[in-house]
Amino acid sequence: MPPFSLPLNLKWRPLNLKATAIATNTDKVTEVLLPEKIRNSRVLVLGGTGRVGGSTAITLSNLCPDLQILVAGRNREKGEALTAKLGGNSEFARVDINDVNSLETALKSVDLVIHAAGPFQRAERCSVLEAAINTKTAYLDVCDDTIYAWRAKSLMNRALDANVPAITTAGIYPGVSNGAYLPVGLVIMFPKQNQK
């Protein structure tokens, strides 16, 4: 089967991107060949030991095997078991989303954070999004709560001023855990690499 090419002509304030993501068919799964500039990016999956975060990490690893995936969660045993399945481009990190220092330290070493550490209904603040803006890290979440989503959207101007792409309520299924939006989302989410 020939590769599928998806041209992307995106205009998003403050970004103006032109990129191409190419999907190729292998025996197991479609692999997405990301642009060279972002192919080896580091992605932090918060809630990576949970059902949604774990599925997201597996899908990312299958679709984009060159990505470096940092699986973050509270359960080291589950995290290390998952990273063993994912292979050499992954590792586990214990990150407490309620501890700003822990969160910002983890975000400083990655290009994108995928926030799947729910439930979002219990969150009083958008601490992960705020930390992403502070560290200039691209952000995507799978929020399923209206109040949290509105709170996150209220930070839009801060994200724009910091040149931080931020997508909230990206969905679970279809969404990030099954890869429905990941190829296009990954190209959009890395402004530093796309602007070089």
C-alpha cells in the first residue's frame, strides 16, 4: 500500500506552519513518519499508568516509534511494566501533578505533555496547563469535564502570549488514546521545532 500524505497548511495565531505527516502501512499498524524536526521529540504522558494514559502511550509508540515517551504516574511497578513493553524509547517517571516543582521539573525536559491524569472533575485548578505555559511546553489534555474545560480555556491568552500550543478536551475515544488525532496533533504541537 502506498504511503498516505496529509498536507497541512495551518494558520494559528501566533504560529504559521507548513508541515506534512506521512502514514505508511506496516504489517501491524500504520506508522506516521513525522517531519524530521519533531521525529525524536520527547512526550510526557501524565496518567500514563492509567487506562487512558497507558493506551495513549502505546498508540504513540506504535504510530511514532522514534518519539521518546516518558510515562508518568503514581505506580512505578505499572509504569515500568508499560515502558518494558514500549521498548528503548520510553522510560517511567514519578510525577505528582499537585506538586508544582515536580511538575515543572518534568515539563522542562519534554516537548509535549499529554495530560490524561484524571478525573478532571475533582481539579480545582488547571495546574498542568499552568505549568506547561510557565515552562513553554506544548499541552494536550483529554478532559471530559465542562467546568475544567472552561477554566482551561480561560488561560488561552496566557498560552498565546507564551507561544504555547494548548489543546483541551481532545477526547479519549475517538481521540488521543486510539490515535485518531495524534498525527496531525503532533505536527501542530511542536512550535519550537516547526519554526526552526
